[in-house]
Amino acid sequence: MLPKVLSKDRFADFVARLLGGGRVFAPVAKGPQFAFAEIAGPDEVSRIRMDYDISILPPKKLFMPQRETLLTFKDKGPEGVRAEVKSQPTAILGVHPYDLHAIATLDAAFSKGARDAYYLAKRGATTLIGLNVKAPANENQFAADMNAIDPPAGGYDLFLTDLGDRYYVEISTGAGEALADDDMFTPAGAGDHKGKRAYDAAKAAHFTRKLPYDTRYLPELLDVSYDSLIWEAAARRCFSCGTCTNVCPTCYCFDVLDKLSMDAHSGTRERIWDSCQLEGFAVVAGGENFREERPSRLRHRMFRKGKYIFERTGRTGCVGCGRCITHCVAKISILEAFQQIADQVGA
Amino acid sequence: MAKPRVAFHDFTSCEGCQLQVLNCEDEILGILAAVDIVNFREAIDEKSEDYDIAFIEGAITRDSDIPRLQEIRQRAKILVALGACACTGGLNVLKNFRGIEASMKTVYGEAAGWYETSAARPIDAVVKDDAKVHGCPIPTEEFLELVKSVLAGRTPQIPDYPVCVECKLRENVCLYHKGQYCMGVVARAGCKAWCPSYGGRCYACRGLISDPNNKAAKEILDEKGLTIQNVLDEFRLFNGVYDVAKE
């Protein structure tokens, strides 16, 4: 499908077109930072901040809400149980390439083995409008090292690149094609293609590589660093507060809780985001905790990001967005850890 | 099976946590269908000393409180500490650091000698409690969770992780990013990060989690420019009962 061009004069019309198809979420300001929020109607288009640097929570919150009802139950036995798989047509506007990569990782994780109906129903009802980004949000980002500055193939419906007075629009799916089938979109010409090339060249220059090695060596470097002292050193300041995993676009662990009604025999089963960093995460029946110490929990997260998720899904567990570093009150850095392990071989 | 009989008692407190019980407006009728409330001076005139479950609000701040509390413990099958004052001593413990005589003088002036007082303590410093509902005031959801769990005979789901978890789930901008500071990194969650969500900061009114990284908390507060005294004051406001507030 050949790229098209959307004039910024028609951006409001484009949002109105998205609103015609369902709910629209887009980046908006939240104090000095940004968050994906619902754009309730055409009069709210001015809230949309296509110039946002990065959102606090990643878009995963729209496929896997922080709290979600899985089923309702009443009385004993299966007759009173009703599953609550819910979804509604939703467009997410302005998803940066690293977050598109993260969504592709989540798609793989939730489709593997027992498919997660709750996630996949919401994901299936979602249109992804990606947005190119020319420079890192801050010094914590290392998306180039994680091969996540360009969108994943097929990992979006439309992908916009800001060329000043217009967006260069790449189309990757049938849904995207249908969306772009309107006179607000015009075919891209030579000048537009050149503009896109120049944008990506500038982007490659801005996103410098920060790891001293190619990430294909990351899983093995982690392996040989399993007993390194760097985990203990980093964990000294760790609060085990779970912020790193909550803001991570690829973390998907959850807890399941039964909430009772006052009659004590009906209620709801809910899932909430959980975190391997919390002390109670690895407590099993009988009270044994197989990751009781802070350093082992911190190491586990780094291994999930650099090794385990890749081995499990074939897709990267870390996209280098840097959120976990930015939001860590103790300033613990996965980037620093990944840099430090380069020297662990034979140490 | 007869409905469990429930009593509310208070010691040194503002009784705001009992008011929170009355604030469970949508659930009050459900509670009354499930239990008999036989002693609750904030809501009813009747008084009975025959009960199964006792909720205790308030800290112990007089030696004469002790036999009263022990008697409640003997009567109740289940004893629940309700709110910060009962769970950690709450704000009352501040007077232990100021000096009890100085505090008495500030509050009662010339009449200080008329009143009995002692160091403030939480309920579990005097008798064993079976459960705690933390907070200043208690979140109504946690009170309801406890009541439902007692009725169903299961362990209540009370968070034992920092307030940061719930604050991030609400996608709040971190106070440390706004150049401010907050006790959320060591404070027990369960409040849905009330204060940081409405422009305040966390004072750790729900006590500390069971494995707080206090050393790191002192370090980051120090990096925010707080003096040692400021840092201790942060811990003492609601958590003077913990060792971390003492040195």
C-alpha cells in the first residue's frame, strides 16, 4: 500500500473520522508530563499533543487495564459464573515506535499457550495510529540499541511522520487502508518521500547507541552476570515499589483477586497489575517466598527484560523507552546495568 | 446461625474512623443485615457488653485505659484495630518525642496536673489484635473488605506494598518529579494514593510496609535537602512507633 499525505489543516477532520468509529485515545498533557487519555469529542482535538515526548503509563493500560473484572459469580457451582470479556472499538492515536514494538511483544505473550481472551478482545477492537519520533524523550532512552526506533512491520494500522505542514502516512493493514480512503488523504509525491527520508536520517543521528555491544549478545551477557555483585549494588536503594514494572510497556504480570459482596457468596473476580518487585509476588502456598531478597527480585526484572521474554515470545522484552529509569525515585537504571554486564565476562 | 454481635469502642482519637464506617452509605444496610451492632456510641444509644467482634479506634494514652482494653479483649472473639491511632498510635505518638510534660502544658496550661497521661501506644502494645484496618482515616473499602472477610471466614486482602504502586496505577505525576517529596516509597498502600492524587503528599498514615527500605528513604529525603531532623519528623508524624523514627 503506497504512503499518503494528510495535511495538518485536516487533522481535526481526521480525529473526527476516528471518533466516528469509536473511542479515541491520544496523548494529552498531565502536569509537566503526558498521558494517553480519551478524547471525548471533536471539541477536544486541541487537547491532543502530537508533540508529546513520552507518556507516563504506556498504551498497555488500554488492552490490560490496571483493574479489570474477569467474571462475576453467585452461589456455588458454575451456573452462577459469568465471564465479562468486554471490548469496544477504540483508536489509539500517536503511539511511538518503541511502544508499537512493546504492543507486538504483548500480542505475542498473550497469544502464546492459553490465549488471553480479555487482552485479545480489546486488542482486536483497536486501531493503532503510530507516530514517528525524531529524538529521544530524555537521556534514559536507548531505543536504538533495542532496534525500536522504527515501527515493527505490520505493528500498526497507520503510521504518521510529521513533515511540518503535513503528515506522511504509512499504511500497513486493511483497517488502515479503509481509514485512509478519504479525500483528506492525498497520494505521497517525491517531495513527501524525500521529507520522510530526511526525517528518518535525522532520527538515526539523534538516537545514538548507548550499549557497547549488539543486543543479540544481551541474553548471554546476562547469563554470565547472574552472580555478579551489580544486582546487590543496585538493589541497595531499591524500594521494591513496582514503579519500574508498572510503567514498563512490556510488563504484563497480574494478580487475580476475588471480591466478595456483603452477602459473602456472590462477587467478582478481578485482575490487577502485579509486580515481580513486590515482596509478596513470589510467595506460594505454605508461606515460602522464592524471591525474598530485593537483589534477586531486581535481577529477575532485568533478566525478564533482557532475556526471558525474548526467549519466550521471540520478541524483545525491553524496547529502550527508559520509563523505568525516569520514574524510579531511587534512579536505578536498567541501561547502566546492561552497560555494566559487558565487563562481567571473566570477572 | 445467629448474627455476629459487633461493638465499636474508642480510646484516644478523633472518632473519624468510626465516622468512616457510617460513610459506607451504600453498604450500611448490607452490614446491618449481616451483623448486629450492639455498641457504637457515634450512631446508637444502646450499649451491650455482649459481643463477638470488637473494633477499637484510638491509641492508649493513659494507664487507666489498659484494664478497659483488656476487658474488651476478653469479651471479644475477634478484636480489630481501627485506624492509624489504634494501629500505630498515630499522631498521638508525637507527644512521646516532644516530652509528655511539655505536651500537657501546651494543651492544658495551668490545669495540666488535673489530667492523667502516659506515653502513647498502639493497641497491640497492650493486647493482641486479630486484624488491623490502617489509615487516617481508614478507607471505607478496606473496612468493608475486612467485614466481608470475617463473615466469609477468609483472610482479608490488605496490601503490603508501597503507596507508589497505587499512585502509578492512577498515572499520577510523581511528587519527586515535581521537586517535592513524599513518604509513599515506604508507606503501606491501600488508600489508592489519596493524598498524592489530590495535590497532597503521602505522610505514611497507613504505617510502613513490612519490609521498608528505610535507609534508602532517608537517603533520598536527604538528597531532597531535608535535614536529619526533617527526615525524622516525616517518620514520626504517623510512625513514631517504629525504630526508624527513633534515631
